[in-house]
Amino acid sequence: MNRLLAYTHRNSSIWASTASPIKRSRCTLYKGYVKQTNRLNERISELFARRSGRPRAAAYSELTRRLGFEYNSTVLHEYYFGNLKKSGFDHPDHNAAFYQAAEASFGRYDLWRTDFIAVGQMRGGVGRSVTRTR
């Protein structure tokens, strides 16, 4: 039987500092995504074992779709945790390239920030608003 490796979190230091309710909430979500990723990998592996490498299309399709959601959520949380800083700040410097890009796209930085937070708070959107600068 072809076994998939269990997924484990990559950065154990993120669990050391979970004093704030937000961090605790994110850690709880992350642990759940890791657990579901491993559970779905097991179920997919079992499907292959029972069906001699040819799983039923509908069951396989649904489990694979869900696996993508759970795994991607795990990875995005790792990006989130990797960007946390002890001495972080709420707003970038007004001269920073990111601040300028947000203002160019939205007209005002505070409009970008409102939109970014709203996307992150959507059902199914938690952990899925990502900002990248070059």
C-alpha cells in the first residue's frame, strides 16, 4: 500500500508564545488544519487500498478537494506565523513601498487596511488574505 507521510507543523517555536487570544485562536485553527490534512491523507490512502489503486471518482474527488483546502490553510498559517514579530507595528511607515502601493491601489491606506481585514474575517476567508511586496 502506498502510504502518504503525515504532515507536521514546521515551526514548533510558534507554540511557545501564545499569550494573546488571537495567537491562541490561530494556533487552534492551525492544529485543526494539520489534523484534518493528516486525516484526509489517511482516508485517500484507504480508498486506494480498498479499490486496488482505483478509487471511486466521486469519493476521491471530494476528499482531494477538501485536502487542498486543509493543506493550503496549513501553509498559509505557517506564512502568518513566520511573519509575526515581537515588536511589530500596526501601520507601515508612510514612506515605505508597501504603504505607497496600498495608497496607489485603494486611494488611501486605511481603505486597503479595512478591505484586507474584512477579507480575513470572512467565513472561509480566515487566514486567506495575504499581502506580498516585491
